[in-house]
Amino acid sequence: PALAYKQTQFESRGRVVLVLALLRIVNSPFGRVLQAIRENEFRAEAIGYRVVVYRTTASVLSALFATLAGAMLAIWLRYNGPDTSLSFEIMIDVLLIVVIGGMGTIYGAVIGSVIFLIAQSYLQDLLRIGSEAAGAVSWLTWLGALLSPDRWLLWLGVLFVLSVYYFPTGIVGRLRKR
């Protein structure tokens, strides 16, 4: 128990440090140059920035952060293989997290991952409660069957389709418009 607590504490601190470091990089002069390159590469080069150097540095930094995140995932799972990081399900999950939170922002990735994990963790329990409540009423047995916990992936998909419909730019994009 004590070792598991220390490991969880290490992972939580590691996540916070990685997010804060990324925020620092994005809001630094280096991050501003990368944003300028993203918007108009020719203009950034005309101003005098060495685009190749900045792109190479950004690639190295992204590889470093991906390596650290992968190492933390391996510690958390106590196993690492192709099915833990390269499977189709994982790629779809990452895509959904980014779309829900908002593309192009670190805050969007954090908010999207929190919402995604909460939905994955508690949706089955909520469906079980709804199914039992609907099954108790005789004329709502069809609703009880529809809300079966075995269909949680269906309802998770419905929630994500609705979130994309109502938040096309993600949650952070919607909050920025206000």
C-alpha cells in the first residue's frame, strides 16, 4: 500500500510537472516563434527566424515529452507493448480527448482527458442505476433494456457525438468565444 501510494504520488507530480513545462514552453519566446511559423512560415523566415532550427528543436522537445509520458504510462501499467500505445482503440481515445477538449491547447487536452476518464469510469454505473430504475416500472422495460450497462460504449459514442455537435471547437474553444 505504501509503495502504491508513493507511485501514484510520483505519477501525479510527474503529470503536473509535464503540463507546467509545456505551458512554460508555449508561453515563452520560443513558443511564440513556433506559433509564428505555424501561421506563416515564409513571414517568420523573412523576419529572421531560422525556421529549420526551430522546427528541429520543437521535434526534439516533442520526442522528449512523448518519451517521458510513455515512461510514466509504462510505470502506471507495469507493462509496455504495442497494444498499450499503438492500438486502434488508443488512437481513437486520444483523438476523442483532443476533439472534446479543444485542438491546439494544452488546457483542452487536460480537460478532454479528465472528461473522457470520468465518462469511461462512471458511465457503466450510471447506466446500471438507470436500467434498474426503468426496469422497476412495468411499462418502461424497453428503456431498461436500452440502458443496459453492456451498452455503455454505445452511450459513450452518443455523448461524444453530442459534444462534437454542441462544442465543434472543443470545450476550451467554446469558452474562449465567450
